[in-house]
Amino acid sequence: MSILPPDLILDILLRLSYKDLIRSLCVSKAWYAFIHDQRFIKAHLQRSIETNSAPLSILIWSDNPEDAPSGFFSLTFRDNETIGAAVRTEQPFKYADNYTEILGNSVHGVVCIRNCVDWEIALWNPSIQKLKKIPFPSFETPQFTAYYGFGYDSVHDDYKVVGIGDCHTESCQVHIYSLKSNSWKRIQNMPCNNFDFHSDYIVFFNGALNWLMHPVLDETPHIIRTLTLASEEYCQFSTPVDLDDVYNMYTPTLSLEVLGGCLCLCVDRFGAAHDVWVMKEYGMTESWTLLFSIEPEAVPWVHVHSFKPVVLSKNGEMVLLTYKYHNSVFFWYDLKKKSFKQVEFRGHPHVSKVAVSGVGSLYLLHPVICWKGSTSPLYL
């Protein structure tokens, strides 16, 4: 019986879905080690992204018992499709499911979640049902008053969780958790300078955590504060325009997202149009570009103020939007035609929180090992 060369085995395994790879773990000890290798996991995810071989997966949290039992659901569908399926996932915490929240956006298919009963925090890959509980940081303030963000440090190949204390003084405590060391450390305090958190949603993008801060006094504009995970340095830049001057009738509601490979700012003008700006060059204020604007009468069956962009289509011509009005609604918005196509999900529950997972991955597959004996080109 002939033995397949390692490079051919690698090519075959890279073409398999993450579900098939999990089933293949029991083939042999060599395959088990190979699939667990972090370099293979990275290569598999990269190939899935480049080939568009996996459907889009959206993780949602539902807490409306009238529609469905509280818990996490996975919405799966292909790009630009209008029909998909909602499947309830195994719940990461075995108790008090209706008090679990998603902290920030997903990274490599991994999300950071928190149980709001005992404030336990964990990293979770819903695709392969792997959960990594992390210890508590040593905050001087109560856990429930802290803000958390989650991201990936590509320089040190490490997943990190950042905890930020209350900003009611000139500066606030900041702690960083490293998955590699499984420990927290305190870093330099973040200057507040009469700014406070605009919301608890901290977005990971371009190697940094990004969040909106509003002035305590109304005399200065909003800012976007950032923390680069590798260097642990703070930075800030301006929103696209002086929003208080442009929308002077009401103070607009702002939210940060990631859309089409760009940092995205959503501006709700309370009954007027809902604007979506994208930063074409990260950190360059002059690169803010208005991507689209939706008037309230354009979508009569929903409220514009509950609008949220989820993902840009692969050709860049359509954006998936969601609203929360009674039962949640997802639909594709054509940027050129300014038309809408509603997406229907079988078993679709009420949505309280959305985290785009992108494609399924093997990240957090344990134990984390490197198969140094491999002769595959992957390791050259």
C-alpha cells in the first residue's frame, strides 16, 4: 500500500471543512497532531477566506422567550442569497443562558462572551464548540462597570482581552489578558480628558481595539479612541465631520462597526436619514467616505433608528442590514439601485445581538501544539 506524500495530505486536508476536520481527528495520531497545529489552523482559515468555500455564518443572541428559547443561534447562508437557516447552537454556559452577552465583534470565528450573573468571561468558538474560560482581572472597580474588548495580536500571535475601568476620573485602569500566558497584566492608564464611553461596544480592527467616546461637556466633538494590542499604545482620531454642527437638531446616535474591510461609523439622525461612513485608510481622518444613506421612508416596515450593517457582499455592491422591530429583519441593500431584498431564515428568532463569525474555523482547538516533525511545505 502506497503512502501519500505529506504535501498531498496537506492539500487534501486544507480543502476539507472544519466539520470534516473534526471528524478526521480520530484517523491517526499524526492527523490529530497535524490538525491541531496552529500553523495548519491558520492556513485552513486563510484558504477558506480566499476561496470563499464556506458560507457566511452569523452568530446571534436571542433573549425574547415569546419567539424562541433564549440562547445563541447560528444563521448560515450564501452571499447575496435571500433564504437561510437559523440553528440553535449548544449554549456555552450551562446555566442562566438568558444572561449571556457578546463582547465586541468576532475574530477568526472566536467571540468573547460574558455571563452577567457571576460576570464570568470566556472565549468561545461556536463552530467547534470550544470554550476557554479566563480568570478575572484585578479591577479596583466592580466587574459590572468595566468595558471589555477582544482582539488578536498578530505580532505576538496571541488573542487578547482588554478590560477598561470606569472613566469618571482623568484616567482609568486598563488590564490586558493574554491567551498565551493565561494571565492579566495592568498597562498604562487610559487618559479620559473629560470624555466618557459612548457605548460598551468595542470593535477590533487593524490590530487595535476601537471605541467611541463622547465629551462630558457638549463643547467638543466625539472621538474614536484606539488601543493597539501589540504595542499597547493609545491613539485617537476624529469622526468624519463635526456631527453636532451637521446634525444640530438632535444629538445623533453613533455606533462603530467593521464593514467591507474598513472601520465603519453609523450615524442615526432620529427620524431623518441613517448614514454609514467608512474609513478608507485606517487612522486617516480625511479618508472618511459616506458609503450610503437611507431615508426613513425607504423601508416602511421597520424603524431606521434600529438599523445595523452586518456585512458587505463579496462584489461590494450590496450590504446586509438588520433591524430590530418586533421580530428582527435581515435584508440586502443594493448600493447602486437603492433597493432591498429581505432575507428569510427558517427558525429565525428575535435578535438581541449580532456578531459576524465570517467562516467557521478551528481556532481554540485544544491542546495547542506544533507538530515539529512535519516535512510538509507548510512548515518551510
